[in-house]
Amino acid sequence: MNSEKEMKEKIISLEERIEKIERVVFSAEAPFDNSMLIKRKKTSAKEFLMTKNVKSDTQKVVALGYFLEHTEGMESFNVNDLEEVFRSAKEKVPGNMNDAVNKNISRGFLMEAAVKKDAKKSWCLTSTGENYIETKLGK
């Protein structure tokens, strides 16, 4: 069958092309282009909040929960995490954080995580909560 032979030839050709590209990219003589080294700076909690139309503590809790999951890479967050991110964003920490969390749970935006974090109850966003942040709270 001729197609197997053609596939082998194509693979060899692609491997040769990759080797050439790697030699250019990784050689000391390769022309240096600063645009290839563009680094994305990390977004701060304050910057993230500024991109959202948040007014209430309840909205800030779900927005900052989203920030913790999507920017900080947390799988879940507890009351300490929320208080810390409020402070880092230079936002007043809600007087009753658990109430704000519970309101978001009743709205379907947060749910209790399966595992406690630092021996404390922890939460994570639901798909509804993520959708709310991504579509409803934009500026």
C-alpha cells in the first residue's frame, strides 16, 4: 500500500523541518527578537475587580473567588483566603464573610468544596458562578 510509504516520508520530512527550526531557535547565532520574550504580567486582585462592575460585598466575594481560582490557581478557598484577597485588593473585608458566602451559595454561584482547607470549610465556584462573572459583571 502506497499510503503507508507516503506517511513515513511525510513524517521524516516533518522531523527534518523541526530539526532546522530548533537549530535556528536554540543557536547562539539566532537573531534576538524581544517580541519573542513578551511576558504577561500577573493581574492583581485590584486590577481584576476594576474590570468588573461589582458593588456589593456579595458580588465582590464571588468575583474574588473567581480570581483565586482562575488567577491564583486555587481549587478551593476558605474564609482566610477571601479575607487575604480582600486586603490585597485594598477592599474593606466584609463584616460577615460567611453571610456573603451563604448568599452566593443560595444564588448558585458558590458551593462547598469536598475537602476542607486548613481544617476550615472551603468553597469553589459553580459553573453558574463562573458564567455570572464572565458575562454579567463585565464593565
